[in-house]
Amino acid sequence: MSYSEYLNRLRIGEAGRLLVSTGLRMNEIADACGISDQSRLAALFKRYHHSSPVAYRKLNNKFKIT
């Protein structure tokens, strides 16, 4: 595993945690994880989780957004 692959896995792991435990918007999650923007977040997230960040949040949401 390359260094960039390792970093991406860490970033996407943190993004997944933030998706289900906070009400942050996608651009805020991207910023918090060191990802350049929300479209890059979505692309990386789909690569590792095989679903979009929005679908992942809906399926695993522990933080109820009102």
C-alpha cells in the first residue's frame, strides 16, 4: 500500500465517522478530513465504501438531522 493510499483510507474512515455521528455538510466533512472538495470526497468515498456519502449517511445515521 502506498503512502497516498494509506492517507486516503484514513481520511475516508474519518469521513465515514463524521457522516454518521454529526450533521456536518459534505464540504465541511471534506475540509475536516483534508480532502480538497466535496466532489473528491464523493469519488474517494465511492471507491472505498461502494456507496455515495449521502447513501452511507442515510443507511448508518446515528445523528438524526431535523
